[in-house]
Amino acid sequence: MPLLLKTDKARHELSPGVRTLSLRERSLLLLADARPLAELQAMYNGVGADIVAELLRQGYLAEPAGAEAPGSAPAPSQALRSLAGTRMYLFDICERMFSRRHAELAQRFRDALRSARDRDSMLDVGEALLDEITVMAGAQRAASVRERMEQLLPA
């Protein structure tokens, strides 16, 4: 399945303090690396296809240049791991899971995420968030969030 890569323009958009795209565009952009194209296009009840097309058109996403040379590393997922990316992903999950029905809980997680400055503190906040997700949405949803969080955290 084809994968899309974030461009430098996308990484700039996802940096702290930059907000030119909508929440849906930003969340799709955040999830773009290491996700199959079809999965991204299916997001938001199929509206993801239009968002992906627009992000490609505007230069936020790019298709890989071609087949990799034998022995070369796969997509640059290791290089894209960061606390900032992890924090943004967890902020997005927090907003989607808690902001409407549990505003106080969402605010508590937002504050904790803003305060998390190293891998250990980010893991602590992530684990607390996962505990709440397990209660509210089930173990399977929490497991998928955990998997993505682990993909984004620096080693």
C-alpha cells in the first residue's frame, strides 16, 4: 500500500505556534507518516480523500520519490519521532475524546501535556490518558492510541 511522506512545509505547520490548517487537516497530517494512503483517505467518513488531495496539492504531503534502493532504510519514521509530535497527537486525542463531554478532564490533560517536557513525563501523561480512554472507549481503542503514541515517541 502506498505511503505518503510529510514535507518540510508539513513539519513547519506541525511545529509549536503555527496554525494555518484546520484541525482535521492538521490531525490527518500528523498521522500521515507510517499510515497507508487508503487509511488516510477513509478518515472522517471518507472526507479524508479530499483532505489528502488538498494536502498533496498544497505541498504538505508528497509521494515517495520511487522504490528504495536495496538495503536502504524504510520511510524516515525514526527521524520523525519527537516529543512535540507526540504531544500534538495526544492533544488531538484529548480533544476528540473528552472536550465535549468531559471538559474538566480535557483541561486537566491539556495542562499536563503542556507541562510534559521530557519522555518520562510525556509517558506519564500518556498512560493517564490511556487509562481514561480504556474506561470511556474500551481497551481496543486505548491499544490503538498506545501503538501510535509509541511510534511517535523518541527512543
